Amino acid sequence: MVNNKQKGASLFVALIMLVVLTILAVSSMRGVVLESRITGSMVLDSKLFNQAETTLSDIENRIDLLQAPMQSCTNNNNDSICIENTLLNTVIAPDFDYLVKPYATELIDFTGPKIEKLKSSWYAIPAPAGETEGESLNPEYGQTLRGIGTFMYEVTVKSNMEDNVNENIYIRTVYSKEFGG
């Protein structure tokens, strides 16, 4: 009769294999978690960018509906788009350290579906077009003062989540509108 005593050798080998498989599973889970975070961030950026583009398109449509160049906002101004003169001294900056403020009316905040909790704020100001240097887009004398010709507006949109103000998408564009006489 042959004596086959293993004295726990197979148990030890199984334990080593279990430890190796656990280490492999944990290391691959780290990569999966990292990939899911990156994917989530990309999806959020895409949603915010789409929200900002939608807001920008809405503003461009509002500018297209104007019958005359944008005027300064007044207390009794019922227009959906106007120039708030207090912004002119604060928003023309090469960086985005300033707070983007919506205009004077409640129509300016453009909110997406409530499920997403996306929010956009924007402003529109006259874009410099060379008037101070005598390089106007409207070369006919006095046409600009009469509201005739091409007028350019700088539009800046900021989109973010209502509950996460640290993740922001900014779009800045210049839009032109031609008004006839």
C-alpha cells in the first residue's frame, strides 16, 4: 500500500491561485473605474456643449428677428434682447475670470430639460468693428447712426449643471446682422 499524504500542498496551490486571480481582478477594476469616469466626463462635456450651442442658436434667432440694431436696456424695455451698458465695462476681457451674467430680463436664462438640470447664461454686446479707427463696415457717412448697415455683436454663452458650477463650457462668437434703410 502506497502512502499518499499531501499535507495540504493542493490547498496551498489553490490559495496561491486565488490570490493571483484576486490581484488580477482588482487591477482590472481600477482600469474599468477610470474608463467609466472618463466616459462620464466626456458625456457631460458633450451635453454642456450641446446646451451652449442650442442657447447660441436661440440668441442668433433673436438677433435675426430684430428690426433695428440693439438698443440699451431700459426699465420699461420689453425687447427680449438689449444691450446692458453696465456689462460693457466688465466683460471685454481676454480671459474668462469674470462672472457671465444674464441680461436684465428673465428670458435670458435658457434652461434645458429638467431631467438634465442644464443651465445657460449669456450676454450680447456690440463687437468692435473698427468704428473708432474709421474702418467701419458701413462706409456711407451717417448710416451707422441711422441704424443702416452691418452691425456685429459678440455673444458669449456659459453652460453648466445647476448642481455643479465647477464644470463650465463657454462659447464666444461674433454674429453680424444687416439692417436696411
